[in-house]
Amino acid sequence: MKKNKTFISNPTGNEISCVMYGVEDKILNDYKLIKKSLLDGLKKDKFNILKISEHQFKPQGYTLCVLLAESHAALHTYPEYNSLVFYLYSCRKEGDGKITLSHLLDNLKPKRKKLVQRVVKVKLN
């Protein structure tokens, strides 16, 4: 009888939440740039993209969700406030996703940001 190989994921993940303030109108309304920035950042960070879902709101606003083999990433724009919210959770390891965030910040150029990052442990000792 063959044994089933069971995949056991890392019990430590990483969560990033970042509100970006003071993003230029031109950037916030360029949905192709925003999408490319997030997807390029995820690829640089070696995430495996499984599925992408996006929606453009009328008269303005954009939401992008990316399903990853390692979990998920999402962003939502608030053009009326020159702001954007980015969220990423990865089950790969502690500190994961920093390359993606850095790439987004470089491309979207916010004047300020509020960043919350935390290690998530799903296994109690």
C-alpha cells in the first residue's frame, strides 16, 4: 500500500496592510499601471499567481484581487481621497511580501503611508 504524501505548510505566515496617502490622480486612475505594478511585484517576490479578479467602479475606483498559491493579495483605490489600500497575506514565511510592497511603493509614489505588518502563527506551541 502506497503512503499518501501529505503537504504540511509553514505554521508561520505574514500579513501586510498598507494605506497609501497622497497618490496622484493620474496614477490612481491608471488601472493598467496599478495592476501591472502589483502583478510585477508579486512575480519579483516569487509568488505563484493562480487567478485574478478586478472591477472598475463608476464613476471612479478600482479593486484588484489576486489569488496566490501562497494565499492572496488585494488592493482598492479611493481616488476621491487620493488613497489606496493594499493587503497581502502569505503562508510562506515570516516577513514575506516585502518585495511586493516595495515595488508598489516605488511605482505608486504615495506621499505618506500607514503600514501594519504582523507575523501570523497558526500552530500554538
